[in-house]
Amino acid sequence: MIDYEKFASYSEPVPRYTSYPTAPEFSADFSEQNYADHIARSNESARALSLYFHLPFCRSACYFCGCNVIYTSKDDLKERYIDYLEAELAIMSKKLDTKRIVSQIHFGGGTPTFFSAAELERIIGAIDKRFSHIAKGVEFGVEIDPRFFSQDQMIVLRNGGVNRISFGVQDFDPKVQESVHRIQPLEQTKNAVDIARNNGVESINIDLIYGLPFQSVATFENTLRSALLLNPDRIALFNYAHVPWMKKTMRKLDETTLPCVAVKLKMLQMAVETFENAGLMMIGMDHFSRASDPLNIAQKNGKLHRNFQGYTTHSDCDLFGFGVTSIGEGVDFYAQNYRDLAPYEAAIDAGKLPLMRGFALNEDDRLRKTVINTLMSNFTLDFTRVESEFKIDFRTYFAAELAALKPLENDGLITISDRSITASLTGRLLIRNVVMHFDRYLKKQPQNERRFSKSV
Ligand code: SF4
């Protein structure tokens, strides 16, 4: 049983831990030479590759959106952006061994389908040209806005190998949609899902958000019902992260219309029960999938992993990002591209990788990253596995952290045994509050200076 009252009492600003160390720790001191050295070591490891392409354009702003987006209606920006993606791929291919197996590709945004069918074909062609060993059955996912999606685009994506689509929905209620500046009738979403299914897409995900303006338990119940009518394989249910100090468009939302914590908790509770009754099991703090889904199976086997795109079964890949703002991740590094077009293009014009900042992980960082990622993904941590990999005695190394976790154990969020930590159902929803105790950098930051979204 989830203890929702206990859950609410833990509302505080906490990082989302899509990486450890978190992105604010990334530094411009991480040079292009540092990156090149890490890429060379990554080549030696011959690990499989995961490729991320950030396609940043959107026609208009959805006021809840926290993504790095360029709002435009200018079509000519797109061909130019693809020119630069091709040039970036060419520069990268001088450093990265492009004969390595590619087992995952992801298009994120922005709105990837802001690009026409022909433009998407050009992007996929550029990837195929550079990477000679794309695995048969590569997991190829695309984030799609149902408002901008056609049969022509689907055919190009399907022929390019796309087998997973994540549709942005957030909420079906007309008043909520109007308040967040995203009108998207159920019929439009249903039509998009039908296009994907009729073209053989294996896995369909629907993104929903709770905590948006004007949402109530009653309206959200209708949204959940509508989402299930689409028969998704996965659902991502995010807590709306209100960070108007970081995202100007969020300032357009009337804060007095945001639901209070008690209503948000009821919506969450209802969603968990509704999804589980429909056979979609909670696999992470914010993801639901069917028992036969690879994410579910990976979690049961302790092999689930979390990265910038959410939960993944590809923990054995090194990730390389292309396009503005994209982030790459290897065993011991992160590398992020420039966020704005001008410096991104200038670096590529100079024949350089458009690296804005990065991070080289030391042994302690790698150890803590393993602990945090394992708990975030699998909700249980076996000390023995970590001890043999990092040659430490877990209880000695993390004595202070284990002591700090005692109150969370007393509150029923976790169980700490001699050899493991395991989160309860309530603890799963609060897993960020648990893992933050292993974050060495967060400890240095005064509590009143933490600018993260709240955990509840
Ligand atoms: S939610 Fe999607 S479509 Fe809306 S602004 Fe963000 S990236 Fe663009």
C-alpha cells in the first residue's frame, strides 16, 4: 500500500537524477581534448552505441514544457539544421568508431515531426551513412506531437526502422488544454495512434502530466479513461515540475489555478490504481508498462537503467548526443552540446565538436552513480554487487549516508538490511528523496539555494 500522506510530507526540491553528477555540476573546463580522450577510451571498450538526436523546433509554446525548445514557424531553419547535423556527424565520425554496433536511436525534441517526411528521411539517411553497423531490430524511438504527424512521416520513420513512439498528450480536458496553450482533441491523438499502429509500430507510449492548471480529480479521471482507450503499451505519468525561474513560458500559467498537493496526491493515487487495474504496472516512480514489456522484465532482473530519455534496458551502451543541447554519457563522462544555435553552428563551422560543457567522473562519482542509478531504476541495491565492482566495504564507505537514511527507514520508505537497501511502494514514488543522500555535490549546496522542482 502506498502511504500518500507520508509521500506528501516529503515534498522538497530534489534533482531528477537523469544523471549523476547532475547537469549543474557539468563544467566548461571539460575540453574538446578531454572529450576526445573519453571517446577514444569508449572506442577501446567497443561497447554498443546509443545515439540521441535533438530536433529542437516547435511551432508554439506549451506553457508546462521544460524542454530546450526553439519556437519558430520558419521552415527554412530546418534544412539548415540538418546541414549542421550532417556536419556534426562528420566531425564526430573522425573520433568515434562508427563501425561499433548501434543498438538504440532516439529522436527527441522539440517536435521531431516539425520536420517533413523528406527532411526526416534526410536525417535518417545521414545516420545510416555514418554508422555501418546498426543492429537488426535496433530500438528506434521517436517523440511525436499528435498535432503534427502524418501518414507520410510515419512511412518514412517506419522504413527507417522506428519501432517505438512516444506521444505527447498530458491531459485531454479542453479547459486544461486551453490553459496550457495546447489544444489537442482526443480524436486527433487517436488518429495519430492509429497511424502508428497501422504501420506496425511495436510500442506506443503516452505521456501524461498531473499537477496542471484546472485539473481536478474528476477531470483527470476522464483523461485516464481516454488514455486507456488508446490501448498504450507504456504510460509515462509525470508530476508537473513548475520551475518558472528557469522557464519563462511557465510564467504564463496562473499559479492560483494549479491543484494543491492533496488533489495531486488523489490524482496520482487514482492513476496508479487505474493503470494497474488495466494491466499497466508501475515500473518506476513515473512509468507504467505491461508485464511482458522489456522494461518490466529488465526491472525484475535488476537490469533497468535510467538516462536522459527516461528508463531504458540499454545500460550496456555509450550514449552520444547530436544537435543543440543534447547530452552524451559514457561510463565515466558526460558531454553536452551548446544550447543555442549560434554557438552550436560556430563550433561546427570551425570544424570542432559543439561541446559546451561536460564532466569527467572519478572513482567516487562512478560508485555513487551506480548506487543512485540502481536505486532509481530497480528500487533495490545489493551491496555485494557494488562492493565487488568498486572494491569497498559498503557499510564503512557509506556509514554517514546509511545513518542519514535511518529516518526514511523509520517512515517506511525503505528497508535497510545487512546487505541491501530496498524501497517500499511509497519509497518508490520518493526514490529521489532516498538517493539524494548519496549525492556528494548536493550536500555542499545550502538547502535554500536548491532550485530544483519539488518531489511532490
Ligand atoms: S511539450 Fe512538446 S510541443 Fe510543447 S513546447 Fe514542449 S517540446 Fe514543444
